[in-house]
Amino acid sequence: MGCVDMDKSHQTKVAVIQKQLAESAKDNKTVHFKRTSTNSTRARRAINGAVELDLTTLNDIVGLNAAENYIDVEPGVPMDALVMATLKANLIPLVVPEFPGITVGGAVQGGALESSSYRYGQLNDTVLEYELLLTDGTLIVATADNAYSDLYYGLATSHGTLAVVTRIRLRLTAAARFVTLAIEPCPSPAACLETLRRHTGAGTADFIEGLLFSETAGAVITGTLSDTATAPVRRFWRNIDPWYHRFMRRAAETGVTAISVPLVDYLFRYDKGAFWMGEHLFPLFGVKSNPVTRFFLAPISRTRKLYDGLHAMNVQHEYIVQDFYMDWTDASKIIDFDVRGPKIFPVWLCPIKATTTPQKLSSHYREQEQMLLNVGIYGMPEGGNAVGDTIALENLFLDTPNRKMLYAQTFYEQAAFWRKYDQAWYGSLRRKYNAEPFRDVWSKVHTPTSAFQSRRVRGFIQVAVEALWGKNVVWRVPKA
């Protein structure tokens, strides 16, 4: 397959948004974005008096160049559509975030990673160029080595606060039919960390991750791309398949050392249950989690429906859903914190290569090259104080280089937030590109206490109606 010409409809859609921006710039109003979906756990809020910029049309594949291994996509393209498009040319993105509904734009501006990140960093590290609209409607293309390189790097983890992304060019690599997984049991967190370091140092695997099931049990899973199944084939994406984390725990306990997984099943292995957050769904229906109930509730235990339900019920403050990028020597501290306090298991461990490029909002930004470890803690804390535990985690690493992913609820007050990030650099970038009509990144990610208004009954009704009706129920977004 050769290069597909830029789609005329893309240019038409960009022209419409360009005109809206130019008109809003005349009135000097705050600009608010309307998008198709979100995989953030922050409560969504509309902004009083803001101009709403509708970006929901930007959800198409623009072109694919198999000869040069890249694809052009609009920012609203979700991961499953992206993967299906690239697989037609036997290619895949270098980093594929694990939830099918995560959009490319959300992933690059939110700083997404996955089990290939020990080689490639975040998804934004694999971007070749961005097509962007500035606040006055000016259309530019930013790359790592052109006149807009500062904006190219600044976009990473900027959460839509610097420019409007209209097209993203992603690097691709050769695909394969299977990912063969090697499963190594670990008797302790320390053993898991040591095993992960050994594999990242060797650099031979295509994918590396770890799971801590308890204080005394875990597993390190390494994956290798292969066109043949070299071990028993297991699937994880169909309704009849086991949840990935449950299978891996059982495999580690019973001595299963290797399986071959179809590529798409591996890439989206955490879709059912959103890692393991879906386990909290069953008490809402008054049933226990078992193979039968997991099968029948599979349509609403997938990430798209779970996120819809989470936002409809607005119960984010009852759970810890946090990812911290840790210096390797500090990784044990966050695990110890979890063991002593929230006692949430499993815990996800994902190595990621740091970046020294000037993407100073990114969680993996460091002044020197090194391997970091993402520690993901997702669940309801034993003491029931998720907000307090999250704030304690934030404060534990406030004056260290360690950073959290900002898709999650973020409680840093403004002064504390800018102790961790380069406010002078960020402010100068916003001034240079006249980004003041967009909310700044702290205002965008900060979680106010007014967000804590649970709507369990309404959310439960929404989940049930959507499952039966097959369409999304749309509620008015509360204003800030």
C-alpha cells in the first residue's frame, strides 16, 4: 500500500474549526473543547461564558504510507480503529495504549504509555509531526526539528492548553500475528522489581510489564512478536474469555510459563474490566464476580461503558486511580505506601524510558537518560479515604523528580503544582503562541471539591439503559 492522498474532507473540517477560532479570537473569549469521549477520571465541567469548539468531527484516518511506515490520523481516532487501519498494511503503532476507546489526540496530549514504553517512551515520543491550529486560526505543522519544535515538544501532556491538534503523524512498525508471553512468578515486590530491571536491561523483549497480586505474589510478563504460535493460544478480548489479570494470577500460581496471544487480544488485554476496576461493577448489580456474571456483564464491563458509568455516577473520589512515574530507587516507596495504607491489589508495573527532550510537562521528563517505572494503583482503598490517600501520595513525592500522570484526579494546589513543573517555560510557550484563550494546564487538571457529588442512581440507570438500548445517554455537563 502506498501513500493515501490527504482526504479533502479533512481539509474541510479543519477550515470550519479554523473559522470558529478566528471568530472567537475577536471576542477574546475562553475556548472550551467538545470531544467525542474521555478516558480521564476527572469530572467533566463546562466553562461559563466560554466558546465551545466542536472537535467531534475530527475522528477519521487521513492517510497511511506503508512504504515509509507512518499513518496520518485525526485526534479523535480511537485506538481500536487506529490498530485496525494499520493492520491492513501489516503494521502497528510503536506504543498502543491498552484501552480501545483512548483517542490518539488524548493519548499524545495526556502522555499515554504501555508495555512497549521501555523501548519507545510515551505515544507522543513516536509522533513525527502535528498539524495544529493556533488560537487565531493560523494553521501550522510542528516537528521535532522545524521552527515550531518548541510547540512540538510542549504539546506532550499539555491536555489541550497550547493549540488545537487537527492531524497527527505516527511512526509504525511491523506487526505479527501473535505475542508470545513468558510468565515469571515473583514471591515479593522486591523480586518483581529486580526481574523487571533484568529484562529492561537485556532489551530483548518487545513488551514488558509486571503485576503485583499481593504482598507475597506477583508476576513479570514479557512479550515477543511472532507470526507463529509457539505456546498454547489464549484469548482475552471476547466475552467468553477470562479477564487478563485473573488469568495471569492463576497462571503464576499453577506454573503456566508461556502462552501465545493474538496481537489485538494482547494490545487490548485490559479492556474487559479496565484492568481490574470492573470488579467494582458487580456489587452495583447485587451479584458476585464469577465466570457466569463476568460473561453476562461483559458488554458493560468494557472500558468505554465503564468510563461512561463512572462519569454518570460521579464516584471518582471513592477510588484511587493513579499512575506514578518513579525513579527506580523510589519505586519500592510507593509500593510500601500501598501495603501500609490503601492495600489495593493488583498493582501495575510498567517500565518506561525517560526523555531528555524539552517536553517539560511529561511525567517521564528527566535531565538525563534513565529507565523509570510506572506504578499504577487502581481501586477502592481499604480505609475508604481515596481522596486523602491520593493527596498523601502526591505529597510523598512532591519534592522529588517523580511525577504522576495527569489524566487522573489531581489535588495539587497551584503553588505546589508549579513546584513540580517549569511554570516559566510553560508560560512563555503560551505567550509565544497566544494560547491564553485556552485554560492553563493546572486549571484543566485540578480537581475541586465541588466535583464530589455522587449520582449513583442516575449513573446506574444510564449504564442499564445504554446496555439495552445500544446508544449513549447524554446528560448536561455541569458548569464550573
